Amino acid sequence: MSGGIPVYFDCDTGIDDTLALFYLLSRPNHDLVGVGCVSGNVDAAQAARNTLDLLALAGRPDVPVAVGEHDFLTAPYTQGPAHIHGVNGVGDVTLATSGEPVEQDAADLLIALSHQYEGALEVIAVGPLTNLAVAVARDPELASRVARVTIMGGAALAPGNLSPAAEANIGHDPEAAAAVFDAGWPVTMVGLDVTMHHRMTDAERQQLVAAGTPLQTTLAEILDTYFGFYDGILGVRECTLHDPLAVAVATGDAVPSLAPVVKVKVETGSGPARGATVADLRGMYRGHPPVEGARHTVVLTIDRPFGPDMLEALLALKPAS
């Protein structure tokens, strides 16, 4: 595929990353030109394995996939949340093995793509931000060549999910997140404030089963583990659409109805607020007037429910012939 807006996708491929990847592949005006994998839901090598196999299932084995950082900037990676994503990250569903990662690591892949698509490349990151932070450290000019960065991460007004204050992608590597927010590129933060309110229902999952194709039925099987976890969180058999919603915001398919541009800082201390995204929303009482020097867009609400759009995209997705 070619001709669309070039996108580098950074992920820790678990179940909602899978949804996000498939949603991105379904967007006709965006071209996935590279994927970097980081430790989070699973380790970076397993995330790359999952990504390669999912891309093959979707008919896109041409997309380069790079293994990124195994450990976080200041702490080792230990293990992922198997009770949420399964031991292998895709609900313990066995995927057909296909393809191998490229030789360069994720940070170098991102840097190379930023030169190839200078000024046009968009970055979507839905895992810990370690790869992006490493890339910025290697190439301080990187931010000037990237059009924008959209992340699934953080919580401005909502509670965290890794801790009372921290959302998981930020909380796993706060130092990396701080480096990404402090770099010169514009950042759009799609956090728990909005993602917890957009879900897929089990009735919608059953429509994937009914579709009967290998892609949709495999996805429905993968989702079963995710639904089981969220049943205990939400009290209903639904799942939240964290990562795909961030992709939809980046592609313009999910339009924010409240998204102030403010300054965001990441707490990197050792106290109970470690990993918090501190968004300066003090202007909310005056309708969020412009903030001089601000370049962080914090998405708080979008214009309509995203679940139906997610389902429509998944049902329409067919492997390339």
C-alpha cells in the first residue's frame, strides 16, 4: 500500500494493540510504514512475534517490524499482565508463525522512517514510550522531522489503572514518557479519561464470530480473554477500546469534542504519584483559553460512541489478495 499518510506504530502487542493494529490497517488514507515493539503487555520480542503473525493474518507481511527495548529506562522489565492479555499477549491463541523482524531496532527504524518521510511521518504509540525516548536520545533532531505523536496513555482527571495515579503505559516507564512529552513534537494524549468510556460489547464480538472468516474468528477468540478480565472491572461482559481509540483519534475518525491544548508533565519521583500525567487544566473554568507555549492536546471526550465504528472496521477488514 502507498500514497496515504505514513504512520510508524509503536506497540507492546497485547489484545487491544491487536485491535489498534487492525483498525489502522483498515484506514484507506493512512499507510503503515513500520512497527516498533516494546515490552509491556509482553516482552518486546514476543510483541514483535505477535505483530508479524497478525500482519500476515491481515495480508500485510510487507510491513517492517522491529524489536525495541526489552527493559525500561531505569527499571528492568519483569513480566506482563497475563491475566489480562494471556501469557502470549494474544489471549493464548496460537497464531501461524510468519516473517521475521528487521535487523535494526525500533528506535533506529523510527529514525530512518523520519528521514524517509520527513515532515509527514506520524507516530502512534500505544505501549510504554521507551522506544520513542531512546530514539529522541539518539537523534535530538528527530522531533523536528515528525509531524505529530499520538499516544494511548495517561490520565488527566481519571484515576490510573497501574496505580491510583498512573496509567500503565506511562507508569511502566515514567522517565521515557517525560522525555517524549518534553521533546519538541506536538503530542496528543488519548488517556483513560476517554478510553474507559468506549467499549465493545459481547454482542459485537459475536458478530465477529458470525462473520466466519479466519481473521474475524481468530480475533473473536483472542478477545475472549480480554472480555473475561473486564467483566470483573466493569461488571458487564464488555471490553474497553484503549489503543484503537488512540489510532482513531490520530486518523481523524474519532473527533474530539473536548481536547484542550495544555502543558503536561510526567511525575518521575518515587512517591505514590509516580507515573502521573499532570495536565494543567486550570483553564477549564474559562472554557480552556489558549495556553502560550502549550503543545500537548489532552483528549477528554469524543463526539460519538466508538464501539460501532470499531466493529464496522473489523468486519470490513479483509486480507489483501
